Amino acid sequence: MENDDQLLFVYGSLMDPAERQRLLTRPIEAIPARLDGYVRGRKRYYFVAKQTDAVTDGAILEGLGARDLAILDDYEEVPKLYTRERIEVVATDARKIECSIYLPTSWAGD
């Protein structure tokens, strides 16, 4: 059975509460967090790339289920534009939290 309490770190358009509401048809709270060792960029879409000493501010979405992740995977065009992977982020209270993240495929390096 799929865990209905998945965590997802977001750093782009999913930071917007209205966009999350539109996609998932319910409010999803976001907890501020940061991703160390990555820089945020934007071409047509937001992306993060590894960079020593960089920090990307974002948020952790909590309480996501399999249906939510399927909707978000479609929105993020997995596997064409992004892949969903596991990563460690840092909450505002300095706790390290493992969650999912959408990382760009090769398009971001073009």
C-alpha cells in the first residue's frame, strides 16, 4: 500500500499555494526549508543544479499521497523534463529531512 504522507521539496512554481490548490484540488501546506549544495536557475522552467557552497530556498510539502504524486509527476513531465528523486533538505529548525525532489533531466544543462 502506498504511503499517504509523502514529503516533497519544491523550489519553483509549486511554491505558489494557488498553483498547488489548482493541481491537487485542496490546500497543501508548505514548510520553509533549504537545499544545500544546489543553485536554483530558470530557463523556460525552474531547475536546480549542484554547486558547492550554494543554497536554494524552497519548501517541503507534507501529506502527499500516490494520487498527488501522480498528478505532480504529470505536471512536471516526468521523465521528459524532470525525474523525482530522494534528497536531504534542511528545515528552518536545522533538522535534516529526507524527501522527494524534482531534478531536471539534461535540458537544464543545455
